[in-house]
Amino acid sequence: MFRIGQGIDVHQLAENRPFVLGGVHIPWNKGSVGHSDADVLIHAVCDALLGAAALRDIGFHFPDTDDQYKGIDSGILLQSVVELLKKHKYSIGNIDCTITLQEPKIMEYIPQMQENLASFMNVPVTSVSVKATTTEHLGFIGRGEGIAVFAIALLYSVKE
């Protein structure tokens, strides 16, 4: 049996914030605003995995009202999600992600993002797709005010 989940995350971009995407620190004058390290890519992946398993969402498991998650590395959250999936007898088939961002250009960082995500999830890097697009200067993303990531996950039930 297999299950499919979708994750979407959106964060505001602000000046003088670190910009972390897929566990990669990208030099830029803006970064994502959030309670944790605000890694929008990892957050979308977590939601896709949790959704596929019908285990609610990232905010349910790691609420922004809990100080233990303040500034936390989102890779730790993703590893926790993977452990939760194992407890519920799921394994990860693949992940497909699309980052929507006007700037900076991030193509050179995508291979490292894929490697990081694969490592966090303990899957082959060939099971992780990361793509990027712009909104052609339209909307809040096009104006450089924010970033959005869309992720889809395929899970398999693990036989006992």
C-alpha cells in the first residue's frame, strides 16, 4: 500500500535574518522569518510526510508556542518526523519539492539541499527532487517579500 501527501509552507522574508533552505545557509541580505530556523523547504517536506501518513501537520507536532523549538535546526524536526513514520510502519518512497522564490538564484545550492534532505530522511539522494521557480515578479514572492515551497511525498506501508 502507498500513500501520497502534500506539504505547503510560506514564510515572510526579512532583512538581517539568516537564510536557511534545505539545511543550506545561503548568503543573502534577507532570510525567512519563523519560530525555528524558518527552513521553509524542510517544513514543507515535513508536512508532506505527515500528511501522507495522516499524522496532522508540523505545527501540531512542533508548535511555535513551545520554546524548545525556538531557533531549532529544522533538520532535527525532519528526523523526528521520519522516526514517527517508522513507528507507524511507513517508509519513504520519494519527495518532490518546488521552491518558489524571486531571488536569490539558488540553482547552485540545490544538489546540497538534496543531499541534506536525503541524509535527514535516510533515503538515497535519487529519492529527493528539488526544483526552483520564480513568479516572474508577480505577487508577494515576486516583490521579494516571501518564499513558498510545495512538496509531495510518497510513503509505503512497511510489511510486518
